[in-house]
Amino acid sequence: MLHQDDIRIFVAVVRAGGFSLAARQMGLTRSAVSRRIDQIESRLGVRLVTRTTRRFALTEAGMALFERSARIAQDIADAERAIREDFGAPR
């Protein structure tokens, strides 16, 4: 099962178009982000991204996961924001 952090990292990598920019945006090292994507691929048993030193592209499985994961990541962010706004201050 994918964890929330896995989903966030995967979505960040896709939106950033690669590991380096996603790592900088998330305050992680490039190798840590790459390892997480490798772990996700291993857990799922499919290749999600094709990567070389010059190119980053989603596989068909990667695109399918991104479409679902982006919605999940947005739902989580919306839920967190709503809870903070509604219940953030002590009453």
C-alpha cells in the first residue's frame, strides 16, 4: 500500500518534471527522492518513470498512478486546510 508521503513525492516529481527540482521543492536530496520512487516501483512491481540524465518521462502505469495520486494528494491537502481553518485555534 502506498503511503501519503509516497503519493506526495511521486506527484511532486511528476509536476516538477524530474527528481532534482522536486527534491529542492520538498527539502530533500535528489537521491532520497529517487530512492523513494524506486521503492514505489518495487512495491507495485511496475516501472513508473523512464529516466536518463537528459530525459524524464512517465510510463503508461506512471500516468495512471499520477492521475489518481494527484487527486488524492489534493484531497489530503484540502482536508488538512479545512481542519486547520475550522479547528486550528483553541476554543
